[in-house]
Amino acid sequence: MFLPDKISSIEDMKSLMVELRRMEIKFLYDFYGALQDFPSKKFLPQWLQKKGVKSVYISEKGNDILIKINTSKKLSAVIYDIETPDLNGLGLLAALDKNPEMKSRCRVILVIPQLTHDVKSKLLNSGVSALVQKPLSEDSMQAAFAKIGFDF
């Protein structure tokens, strides 16, 4: 962690701002994942840990994620498989729409199979912060998190 004793240049200020943003992400956000395939369930926690995020809650059940978001009251980064069986991705978005306070605290990255451009556009217009196609990769996750303002 870089926290200078004093700021003597623009570069020091930029470095400090980057580090403060990393600390904000680490301490103000809860990270949740509702993923259906084994490679994604294995990849996501490892990738986030590599980025400095230690506490990630992964579940196969969307309702578990919804309960966690509602209970936590912290900001939430949610990586959610559209094909989650008990509460699919559209169901999660509908549940968030019914609770504006909870929705305002969530940034949803929807994990999708290959879909047409029209379907992707509709999903992005429905309140999703970013889309990631299966299989998950470092580049696609980095790009999705950048879209929601996380510069890991």
C-alpha cells in the first residue's frame, strides 16, 4: 500500500488517489457471485483474491445473494449468472427494481452465454452495469469491473 508522508508531485497525488480507490473498493463493498458452472465458481474467487479482495460470497442460489445484499447494507458488486435456476438474472433485476434503496447500492455484472447484440442491448438497458460472456476470463472480468468503476 502506497501512502506517502507528503505529496510533492502530481504523480504522488495520482498514486494516492489510486490507492484510496482500491481501499474504498476493499472496505466499502461486499462481493457476491451466483454462478452455475464449475469453472466460473473456481475462477471468480481466485481472480478477486489476486486483485486484493479477500471476502467473496459465492452461491448457486440467487435468493441467497438477494438476502445477503438486503442484510448487508453495504455497497455490493454482484457477479450474477443469468441462468441461475431459483432466481434468474432477470428475476434479480426485477427484485432490485422493487427495492430502490437496495438497487442504488448494487453494481450488477451479468454473466451470459453467447447472445445476440439485440438481447445484450436490452439487458444493458434493464439496469445491468456490465455483461460478461462465458467462459469468464481475466480480460473480460477486468473490462466489466472497469465499466462499474473498479480499477483493479
